[in-house]
Amino acid sequence: MKDFPHVDEDDREEVLDGFRDAVNMTPKELEAWLDTDESASVGDTNDEESTGHQMGRKILEIKGKKKADYTDDDYGAMKKVNGYVARHSKQGPDDDVENSRWRYSLMNWGHDPLKA
């Protein structure tokens, strides 16, 4: 998964702030989620793993680093997460949000829409 957008140096703080807002699951929560059957059941798959599931692993990698160690790819991944969460959050179901594929997909991207 290397198709991350470029982030100019001047935009990195804004992207990082957006990422911190978008990813509302802790690394422990996200890691446990990615190990569930529900997590593996959603998303588009090119190989054996969905794009969202791959991004969840990338988010864990980023969260395990210090800011000074973030790479261009890390900032690009953050920007991609921000866009996905913003777009996908607007498309929620009318009922049974808790058990919806919509929520499961967002959670793969580190965002639980039911979390306050």
C-alpha cells in the first residue's frame, strides 16, 4: 500500500491535527479490532487483505512512532485517513449503526463513529 498522497512541509501540522481527530481508537483498541472476523469481513480486497485493514496496520505503525520519525509516506497515509474518515462518516446507515458494515469499515481506518 504505497499510493499515499504527497504532503507539503507547510501542511504537515494540519494533516497531523486532522489525523489525531480522525483516529479516535487507541492503538490497543485498533489492534484488537483488526484481529476480529468483523474487521476482515469488510472493504475492498485486491489480495487477501482489504485496503482498510492494511491502513489499520499502517495507523498502528504511525502511532508507534515519535513525531520526529514520521516519514513522507506516514504524512501521506495520515492525509488519506483524514479524507476517508471525513467522506465515509457522511454515509452512515439509518439504523443498526453498531453492527453495520459502515462502522466496521471506519473502524479499520481507526475511527469508531460510536465513540464519544
